[in-house]
Amino acid sequence: MSAVPNVPEVLQHTDDTAPDAALQHLLNSKKATAEELARVDSKATTNGYHATNGTKPAWQLHDAPIENQRPIKVIVIGAGYSGIYMGIRIPERIRNCELVIYEKNGGVGGTWHENRYPGAACDVPSHSYQFSFNPKHDWSALYAPASEIRDYLESTAKKYGVERFVKLRHEVTECRWDQGEGKWHVQVRQPDGAIIEDTCDMLVSARGNLNNKQWPTIDGLRSFEGEIMHLSDWNQSYDFVNKRIGVIGLGSSAIQIIPKLQQVEGAKLSCFIRGRTWISPPLGQHSQDELGLESIYFNKDQIESFKRDPAAWMKFRMKIEADANNVHSITLKGTEMQKGAQAMFEQGMRDRLVKKPHYFDRLQPGFSPGCRRLTPGPGFLEALVEDNVDYVKNKIVRIEPKGVVTDDGTLHEIDALICATGFYASSAPPFPVTGLRKTTLQTHWADRATNYLSLATDSFPNMLMMLGPNGAIGEGSLTMMIESTGDYVIKAIRKIQKERIKSFVIKPDRVRDFLQYVDTYFRGTVFSEDCQSWYKKNGKGQSGDVVTGLWPGSTLHCIEALRSPRWEDYEYEYHEEVNGAEVNQMGWLGNGWGATQMRSPVRTEDLAFYLMDEFQDPPVEGRPEEKESLKIRPWSY
């Protein structure tokens, strides 16, 4: 029963406004508190309430509704998939938030803005590499080229207004935490070269794992007189026709570029491949076969059918996602799926290397499929056996002005050298980041990128990471992991805004606990086997013994883990009370009003929103436990 019964309608339409009434209540409360303190002894305790004995003023109600949408500022570093997601969801969900997204490149898209080498493409099905809320019907291929992904990200940013917050050609050069202020100080190089300083309450690193390019550590690299380029910094003006081309590496990028360069008129390739790897069938092959797709390329009729028939389109998308999420067992040692995959990959590689069958013995790894990133590599094996490609297995000992010298003494003369040598994954950024007690992230991660749930690390308050260490996935949808991480970050932003939190930082013990879980989990997976992989890079960018790049579980496992934050895993410091009183951590309750009540003019839907369809979640009559949505995804707090 309500403490105050309904009042006559005439009294509901007085000249008093809700803000006026709220202010009057605050004044009354302040006056009553002063009178109460005057009546009690300064050392007395009544009902758990302590008088202040004159050392501090009495605590007062905060002049804000319970939502407490106080001003807050967020800086996001990077405008790739993660940064774009933040640029959509932060303004959607957080009110009174100043958002700035600093991007060092001349356009959005992150790695897809940078990677423009021939053959650059998605190596997972395109329809699983998009935002869940903004699907694209007209991908040209099951594995979309980089240009299409770049266009998709640019159009998504424009569609949802992300461009309002992005500052292009603004490169972050330093981040420093000030505990006294409870703010990050961020140094940024502008397009004109000038350095400015910005500050924020929350710093979000959306740089991703594949951002800071890693050159090979080979003697004489810079002595080479020909064209030298890293795949992430491709010279599009260079003409490869009739050139002798050296390619170093056997990662996903090398596997994509070699078939394209092999087809260049008059080109002669020397592929320096020391490692071994499995080349998988197309990762969506089962869906492709079941859906009757004869090629990885979609024709106009297929694309039009996706647009015309929403049910068929959704069935296709669901099938792609379900197949990706149904192969988690392939990453676990000794499973039937893992054994079957190895036999299938072996036969598939032999079939594609029939022109030079001895190459299979060179490539066949001693580790299980999945230890290194699985790459379908359309055309790679076929290119490797062509007459204009030299597969060089010998170790490179140095690079000279005219070419590459291997340990058998051979000088491989080349005109261009392509370094497909990856990135400094799971390591500190190439600029100083300084947290508590002047600890730099570079020092903190000198041996290993220690983290909590891939998104936080101790000693660095108010800083969260998207696709941080242990933030990638061995199978499933990476974009759903980005969305889940982003949602967690936004909940954290809202928490510090609403509860007047000055700083929050993950407890070192929880970092320790998470890493213990990570290491124990991966011991039973193929990722722990002996292979060279960016999944296992240490803080210096070298291949190590522990898995630092991948989430310890499936995509669905990650989505659930990040669904309901464990706020008790953090330590907090609160903003001081305005009047100098002792901090009351329940002060977030505000002035006793809700924000919807204090709007002017107030609307019926503001005051009774909980009856509207979009806020309803009706149970199943008779047997609430039969609700289908909760069978699919169990309820969580």
C-alpha cells in the first residue's frame, strides 16, 4: 500500500515544479540535520548515526536524482572495430558524457584502414565479422576483401554518427594517471605536429592487438637497397611487374599475399619460410556446402535473395555463427574433432600440393591444428608449387644491399622485400603509459601482459582495454567479443558516473587469479603445444611459453563471463563531498527523486514507463520456467 494515496487531480497541477520541490526538500533536510546535531551530544551515537564533534561538517543529500548523470569525460584511443563500437554505444547509453576518439590514421577502420596489400581479406566468414546490429547483405565473398571491410566500417561510423567524436591524424604519444585529480592526462600529436594535452575520467584503449608492426630482427635489414615494406604499411605505388620479390613469414598475411604476387606478370618470388603450419579448408566450408554455395563468391541472385527474404537471410547468418561456435572442441587436446581435423587438413594439403608433394613434409607441423592461427589460405599452396616461386627453407643469416643471405651461403638477389612478420601482440603500446606509483605499462608488462578478463590490469586506474591481452579468440565471432567487452566498459563508465567514483582499479589478487585460470585452462588445449604463434608472445613481442593472446574459453564463454561485472573485484576511491563531510558511499541515492520525474514538461510516459511494451518482460502463463528465451540463454543478475 502506498504511503501517500492518490490525491485529487487538481492538486497534481499546481505551480510547483518537481525541481522546485526537490530543492525545497534539500533545504528542509539541511535545516533539520543542523537542528538534530544541535540537540545531541557531539560524541553521542543514535541509531548508528555519529555526530561530527565539529571536525567535519554534517553530510548532506546530493542535489541530483538517483540516476546522477554528472558530467564525465571519456577518451578512446583508436577508431577500428572497437573504437567505432564505443562511438556508437557510449552516446546511446551515457548521458552528459564528453567523448573523444583519437585516431592516428587518416580514416577510421584501424587495421582495415592500414592493411592494403594485395590479397588482404577477412580469414573468417564475412557475415560473422560484422556488428550484430548492422548486418551487411551484400558482401561480395564469404571472405571479404579488406577494401569492403574498410567501406563497411566507414559506412557504419557515418550511419551512427561516430564521426562526431573522432579526431583523425591525432596520435596519442603519452598517457599519465594523476591520482590526486582522478584523471588521465593524454598527450596527443595533432596533424600539424603540435602536441596538446587532454584529460579524461576514463581512458579506453581500443588499439587492438594487431596495431604496432613488428619488423624482423635480422642483421643488415636496413642496408637493403631495394624496396622494403611491412604488410601493414604497403607501398601501393610500387610496380611489382618483372620484379624479384622476397617474402619473409608464414602467418595469415603472408599466406594471403603470396598467391597475389605469384600472379604478377614476370614476377619471381623467393618465399623465406622457416616455420610450419596447417592450411585449413575454408572456415565456413560446412555452411557453404549445406547452403549450396558453389564458390566463396556470392553472385547477384544470392545477394538479392538475402535482401528479399529476411527469414532466409537470418537462417544463413545463424548457420554461419552456429557452425563457428560449434567447433570449440577442435581446440582441445585429444578430442575426436581435433583428431578428425588433423586427418582432414593433412589430406587437403596433400591434394593441393600434388605438383610438388615433398613440400608437404616441409610444411607439416609437429603440433596440432589450431596451435597457430588457422588460415584457409585460398590459393596459397597452389601458388607455392608454381615455377616462379622458390620455397626457401634455409635460415636467413643476414640481409645485404642486393638481397638475402641464407645459412647455406646463398645470396638470393631481389628487388623488393616484403616483411609479413606481424605485430607486437599482447604488449604495451609504443608510447609511455604511466599509472600508480609512476609504474609504466612497459615495465608492468616487461615479461607478460598481466590482465583481468583481458580488459584491465592492476596499477592502472580508470583504464580499460578492448581486445587487450587474452582478448582474441581461436574460433567463433570476434565482433561479438568486441561488443561484449564494449558493453562491460560502458557499464564501468556508468558506474563511476552514477556513484561519484574518483578511481577504480582491479585488485592484484584478481589479476593473479585470472592468470592462474588462463594458464590452467590452456594446458589442456592445442595452444599450449610447441609452436611459434602470436598467441604466445611475451611483453617484448617474442614467442613465449604461456598463451597471452587468446581468451581462455569459447566465444560464448567470453560473452557470458563479461555479461555481469564482478564489481567487488575492484578497489574504489570516491570523490570528496562538496561540503567537506565524510564520504557517504550511499550518496548515489541522490535527492530521493528519479530523473524522469524532474523533466519539464513531464510526460505520462516519463512517469509510468514501466508499463510500456518495450519495458515489459512477461512470463509464460502457468509455467514461467518454460520461457524459451531463458532456455536459450539462462538468466543472469
